[in-house]
Amino acid sequence: MSGFYTLSREIEVTGVGLHCGREISLKIRPDERVGWHFARRDLARSPEVKASLENVVATQHATVLQNNQARVSTTEHLLAALWTAGITHARIELDGEEVPILDGSANFWAESIAHCGRESIAGEQPVYALNQNVWHEAGGANILGVPHEKFRLSVAVDFNHPYASAQSVDLVVDENSFTRDLAPARTFTLENWLEPLRSAGLIRGGSLENAILIGENGPSSPLRFSNELARHKALDAVGDLALLFGDGGRFCGHLIAIRAGHGPHRSWMESCRQQNALIRI
């Protein structure tokens, strides 16, 4: 897919925010502006924040964007679905501070976007490629980006737990592979993480309906994939990487992420910028 696209019609959903615990209504509208623009309808004059690396203000268990009064959390699943579906122009209106978590995966977003269809917008979609290796290491996380003719993603995790041990996923990311292999993978947490997360004021909306709980007897519900945890981390990586391409661009490169998360993703993208490692092709 090349060129610019917006949605053919609106997508609307109401659901609970994973961390804020409040019910939030969200609507994705067609838009004439390039990029993904989040608008806070619950605030005076509906202030906006554009999805871009420059607007990332926090990465603790979710990616948070902010521009002045407009602050929106947990953007990664929705952005992953929009970006891989080729939707380059969209306005996302919501009446709260967080994108609804829904079932913890990106299934709803991917399926809804495919169902409603796209409208072409004039313009040439930019394509960016890595022209050098970019490596980031911190806190046990390692991320390496190397040149590649397509968007390839390799993710490995290991939580030192009998039911969350070493697992990985490796794939070329496009709309079909995202919808089939990554979008269904759900948010998860280990049982011994619950108290620290709650003490930090997080996961107020978490439940067994929107997350997998990994305990001493195994997962709280049957896994959709044997490596669902790695696939979900890959889903998060796609959604975070989209923030580099607020101009609607596509990416060519091989991203290898080991024990990574939102914070390391952000740091790796900042390294890309600092090293001028992305060139338009």
C-alpha cells in the first residue's frame, strides 16, 4: 500500500481505561490533516495532541502523549492498528485521558478499520529506511535496528517465571501479518506485579476481561498463542514506533528488541533522530 489514506467513515467505541479506571468514549474520524490527532472533547475547546515522538511525556507501563492541556495515555494499540492499516490521516476524539483498553489487544481496532474502509488522499507517502545500525541498551533492555528492505520485527522476552519464560516472535510487519499475528495478543501482568502497579496508581481499570494474569498456576485464561506475551510486546513496539512517522511515512528496517518496553522504545527512537539514521528513499 502506498499513498495517503483516511477512514471512509467514523469508528466509535466506549470502554474502560486500563490505568485511569474510568469509562471513556472514543471516536475516530476522517481528517484532512496528515497524522493522528487526539482531541480531548471533555476539555474546553477540545485541545489536541498529535501522535509524535516529541509529544511523549511518560512511558511507565503505557505511552503517554501531551501538548499543553491535551494529555492522552495508552495510545500504542490504536496507533499500531492505524499505522499498519495505512491510515495516515485521522482525528481521534475522546472524553477522557486514556484510550480504552477493550479486551487488552488491538483486535477491535484492526477489525473496525478494515470493516469501515479507506478513502484515498492526494499525496506521495514517504518511506524511510535505516541507513546504519542503531543500538540502545539500558536496564537489561537491548534494542538494535539494522537496515532491511522491509519492516521486520524480532522481539524476545523472559520474565523468569514458569509460565512467562523465554519466548520470541519474528515477522515482517504489514497489514495482514499485524492483523493475524500481533493484533490478537493481549495485555498481561504477573501476579507479583499487581501490588506495585496499584501502589503507583496504575491498572485501576484492569480486570480478567482486559488482561492476562500470570500466576503460580498459569495464565488466567487460555492463551491465544503459545508466545502471546512476546507478540503483545511486539504489538506495543509497533505502536510506539509509529510515533516516528507522524507525517504518514512507512518504515524499512529490522528492529530487534530484547526485554524491551515503552521506555527503551522511546530511547531507541531518540537515538535514531540524534544519529540521523533514517533517510527518505
